[in-house]
Amino acid sequence: MHDHTARPLQQVHEGLGGAARDEFEKSEHFDPPAHIETLAKYASEIVSQGNQTGEGWFLTGEMLELIHSGAGNIVCTQPFACLPNHVVGKGVIKELRRRHPESNIVAIDFDPGASEVNQLNRIKLMLSTAFKNLDFLHSLNLGLWKIPSGEITNYPFIKKIASFGEPVIMSTGMCDEDDIRNAMAVLTDNGLRREQITILHCNTQYPTPMADVNLRAMLTIKRDFGVEVGYSDHTQGIEVPIAAVALGAAVVEKHFTLDRAMKGPDHKASLEPKELKAMTAAIRNIEQALGTGEKCVSASERANIAVARKSIVAACTVKKGDILTDGNLAVKRPGTGISPMRWNEVVGTRASKDFEPDEMIVL
């Protein structure tokens, strides 16, 4: 079991001021900066996303260290709300609390005066559901934006993000192609180029039933919109994101947690540390296994040619001058002699010398 008493990184509740932040910075969970790669095309970026817990959005130094150790390479966290009515309305926050009374969901604010996010620059991606947060997030110079599924019909929100002119990852849960087309139009009409946009196929049910994943839709998005694609996964386990990479996902997003037993709506569809590392290792293996697409003899197998292939040999004793026929020739290993693909070239010629059974024929 893990100790979940650590204060969540950059979680500023109403009434939580600078003293609490100072205490956090002095704690064992505050880590110095560490580099994490930003989005690069033609490689699967693994976006590891923190979860909602009883203390709000939960992201600790321990979780950041997990990502920095190789379990993913982009960390995504979210200021869920500045004030409830700025984002979803008090009624929705109340409904979330009703559905998940054990999680004590609270409003979270990112204080522009706080320094943790800038200091912990391993956080390379943030998504926000609050329009008023966008300028602040832009000031952090993260250079990469995530539009969550719930905001894909939010015209002012999408237009504002497009105005920054920076790469965008957009999730498409609860969407059909018309929803994607409309959101794409807002992005491109406001200055973004298609090569700056990555669209993630997604199903927003936590956890997503396997029958509803519809992973081939990712390929449809790539074909119809001409952009890089990826997959935001809410299934249990690691099979589907690995399959997404095999199909060509440039980005994979997965929730992670320290312990699925933690309280909150997201944890049961999240990976624990060992699983996140296993998924990352499998994805990196798949990336290597996909290769270049050119069919050629690999360096590792070249030496097997002589052992596994065959040569034309004498099937019986053959005297010099005998005509070589289908009856006195055979095909056997190793493949260091005349290739059987030259069979018709050899048949009908005269033996250049005496051959013992199984001796390789030479012309």
C-alpha cells in the first residue's frame, strides 16, 4: 500500500494559501526539475494523466518521479475548476459530489503566484475546462495544449487555444465525425495548421467496455481529416493502448494512479505504477517491432540463410558426364551450394565430376 497523505502538486483549494505551498515545497514530495520530452511526430508519446481523488486532482512528486523513470514521457494534469460556476456550474459540482460522496470533490485553483508548476517542468501538458485559466496556462510556456472531449463543442474555448498557435491534442469522446469536423474548422480557421493537430480517438465511459472501444475509428479519423492520430484509453488493462500503437497511434493517453483502491471516479480505470511501466515498455517494443515497412533481410537473421535454406545435391552416385535429371538430383540443407531456384538451369546438364550421394552439385 502507498501513503496517500502527500499533498497533491499545485492543488490550491479555496482557503489554501502560501503557507501551505511553502510546507509542500519543503516536503519530501517536492522534486527538482527534470526533463520530459514534448510531442514528437512519428513516435508514440505516452501521456500519463493524474486523477480526481478525495483531495481533487492528485499529482505528487512520487507520481512525477514514476513518469520521469520511463513510464511515459508527458505528464498531464488539470485545474478542474477555478470556481465551480466558471466551469460547469455549481449544480454539476454538486452532482459529482452526489455520485462520488467519498471523493469530496472540491474546486481547484491554479494560483498565478505559485511557482511549483514552473519549477517542476516535467509537467509538459495541462488541460483546462475553464476559459479563464487559458491565459495563465499559456504563461507557463508549455507549448502544447490538450482539448478534452467535454470541450470539443465549446467554440470560444477552442478558438482561444487556437489563437496561441501551438500544437494541440484533441480528444474526441462522445463525438461523431461532424463534431470533429466542426472543431477542426475552428482550429484551422483561427490559424492552426493540420500538422499542429493530433486527434485522439476516445470513449469517455470509465471503464470503457471492450465492445465499445472501436479502435478502427482512429484510422478513419486519420484518413478523413489528414492529421496525426492517437488514442485516449479508459479501458481496464494495457492491451488496447498497445494495439493502438500497432495501428499507428502517435499519442497514447492513459490515467494512472498510485493505487486503484483510492477514492474517486477515475481510479478504477487507471493503471498502477507497475502496470504503467509495463504498458510503456510494451509500447516501446511495439515501436521497434513496427520497423520501416521495407521488406529486407535483417542483420540478425542473415546468418540463418546458409543454415535454413537448401542446395541442389546428388540424390545418388553420379558419374562424371552423366546427365543431371530430376531422378538423380535432390534438395537438401545447408544452403551454401547452388540454389534450388536454379533447378531448371541444372537439369539437363552433364555432371562436371563424380558426385557421392548428398554431395553438393557444382557446374
